[in-house]
Amino acid sequence: MAIAEGGRTGEVRFVGEVENSPAAIERTIKKLGKKYDRLQVCFEAGPTGYGLCRQVRDLGHDCMVVAPALIPKRPGERVKTNRRDAVTLARLHRAGELIGVWVPDVVHEAVRDLVRAREAAADDLRRKRQQLLSFLLRHGRIYENGGHWTLARRRCLARQSFEHTAQQIVFQEKIDAIEDAAQRLHRLDDQLRAVVPTWSMARVVEAGHARRLVPGRSDVRGRN
């Protein structure tokens, strides 16, 4: 942590390391608040940044979360240390040269976590399907009668068998893995449908979903 005193010529100094825990942050902010009345806090975005920002704001002080890519850097300045980064941020923030990112509230961040989980489940399902297709291709099992994941295709897969027991085991394991991944994605879709209507951004999400479903649009994307 570093402090830039008020005024263009105020001292900028490194204060020291502060444990990133709610109790330690509260003690530090309250201690500085007694000396400086109102603080203007900033730090680089990170995994715990949004919660930390909300804590500082709840304590009655301004707080900015800065994207690392938006921090001005001097030519040749490559070495990063906690001390140097803290002093640089304090100086730049006082000069008004930092750009803050939008900090979501607790509900928005929770919905975002659910959306990320849904995206990860969809990616997992795609990977598992591709692994099955690659396995079938290696064994000359090529399906040419339409989409890979239609009802007809699933019926065709149910009739597949392999001479060697080990290959049959691998095939069945891949089928089961796809089914498990599909069920997980289905559960997350259901959870999103239940949660989104209670969210402040529900109308925006619904409008975006409707826009993607308009026939004839060039930006319509396929769904799993």
C-alpha cells in the first residue's frame, strides 16, 4: 500500500504490506480515515477486487478498480514489484490518470458466476462430443445422414458395438460422459431461467435473447 498526500506536490510514499482479509482491510481503512477524513482508494483488478471495492465503499470512502491494461506505463518500465506498483498507482490516481472499471453489485456478480458456470458446462459438452466423434472417426464409423446430435444420430450411436472389449468400454464411457455433461448443462439452463427474471438486468437479457432469435439475421448463432 502507498499513500499520495493531497496536492500536486504532496508526498507519495510506500506504507507497507496489508493482509487481504476483511478484518485487516477494515482496520487499515479506519485508521487512515481518522487521519485523512475521506480517502480515495484504488487498486488493480483481481480475483477479490470487487468484494474489496464494495467493502471500502461501505466504509464511506471512494474506491476505483483499475484494469491493469489501462494503467499508463513509462517506456522501458517492465519490472513489477508491490512497492513500485503501489507508489505508481497512488501517484497516477492523484493525477487523475487512471480509468476505473465498472464494479458489479453482489447480485450481478452472483448471476455472472452462474453464467460462467453455464458457459463452462457448454464448453465441456462440446469437448466430450468432439472426443467421441474423433474416436468414431479413428474406427471408420462415419455418419453421413444429417446432424451429429439429432435423434436419428443418437439411435445410430445406440446400435454401435466394437469387437474388442476395451474399445466398447471406451465408447460407452464417452457416451456416458456426454450424457452427464448434457444433464449438467440442462440443470444450469433451468437455474438461469429461474434466476434471471429476479435480476435487475432481466429486461436486457430478454431483449438480447429475442434479438438472436429473429429469423434471417446474420448474427444468429447456433445453439447446443
